[in-house]
Amino acid sequence: MQDGQYAATYTRDQERIFGKLDVAGDALYFSSWGKHRKNSEYPQRGHIISRSRVWVMAKDVEVHGEWDDAQEARFAAIKRNMEREVAQGDFQEKLF
């Protein structure tokens, strides 16, 4: 695989995650969005969205093509969907 950025799916513990694969020589780095629980004491409930970048092995990644504007739009849409889910979920948690 040539150096560059690619759209890819990373499989981790039977979970498939879409994101950006950065290839630099033999090093492969995968960037994706994730939901995490807040670590602060107040408010005690809720989630945050964060972007992670991890080193991956080639056998765990399926490359779909080069990274372009369409892939960037899909990546942004994934973040917006997670933000919407978090907003709805956090609101429901506060009701109980």
C-alpha cells in the first residue's frame, strides 16, 4: 500500500468502525470517532464525542479507496449522528 490517506473499516472485537487510515511506510494509523462517558464529577451523567488515532495492523483493516471530499463528508456525518444520539440519550438519562 502506498503512503497516503485512505477510507477504511477497522475491525476490533467483532465491531466494525469506519474511519481514515494514514499510511506512512510500514506504520498504519486509524482515526475514528467514539462516544465516551464523561470523567468529571459534575455532571455525573453524559457522554462526549472524541476522535481517536490508533496504530493498527494491516490484517485488521479493510481499505475502501483514497480519502476524498466524499469520505470527509461521511466522516463528519458519523460525528453528527453520534452527537444527536448523545443529546437524546443524555436527555433521557436526566428524566430518570
